[in-house]
Amino acid sequence: MRASDTTHALPPCSNSSVIFRTELAVRWGDLDAFNHVNNTNYLRYLEEARLRWLTTLDGPWMDDHIAPVLASALVNFRRPIAWPEDVVVELFVDRIGSTSFTLGHRILSAKDTSVRYSDGHVVMVWFDSRTQKSAALPDCVRAACTAA
């Protein structure tokens, strides 16, 4: 099925506001034997969007010992992504904790944002490699999450 075949109106994933939005190009190499984007690449698109967002923050969000790690990922695959296509990844905050947060996401068609390819959320935990334990959420991350 091609993205242009049908459009399904889907409810929003969250009541939260979008905190970051970025456009990504689907590459030919992202396709699998069924001629659509392989499911593993959805996670790569989400990772790219998260890193682009983190690099916009005012302040350090990682150092030599403390960095975010992915603790959990949920991706609801709503429809296949064909090539050629550009997608938009939207991120929003679902929950903020002391050492982690839950970041919601949507992957949409850049041409028609009513076409939703996937949605879901990830849990990011700040981790200290010295102590092998979670670390406090950096102030700049907390500020960016609560500003939305």
C-alpha cells in the first residue's frame, strides 16, 4: 500500500504539545525486500529526531560519564512508508521523572501530515557509567520538557 492510497484519521497520541518537529528524507537503502521502509529504520528516524532535539537545548545534557540511554521503546506501525518520501517526526513529553522521561512520538508524511506512519513512545533514562546507576535528569532537559 502506498501512502497516497488512503488517509486514516487517527486520534492524537497525547494531549501534550509538540516540543520538536523535524523532517527526514527516506533513503533508498531504508527499504527492505517488500519495497517499504524496514521496521528497524523507524527507530533510527526516532533516534535522529531525539538527538536533533537534544542538541537544541540550552545547557549540557550529557558529559563524559552521564548520558541518556533508551530504556524502553514502543512503536505502533500504522502504515508502511514507501520510497520516495519525506517524513516528519514530532516529539512530545508524556511524563517527566527525576532520572527519566517518557517521550511520545509520531512519524507523519511531510506532504500530508494527516497520514500517520507510526506513533508511540520511548523512555529515556540518564545513566552514570561510573556508578552504573541512573542519574538526575539534567536541568536543561527538565526545563525543555516542562516548557511545552
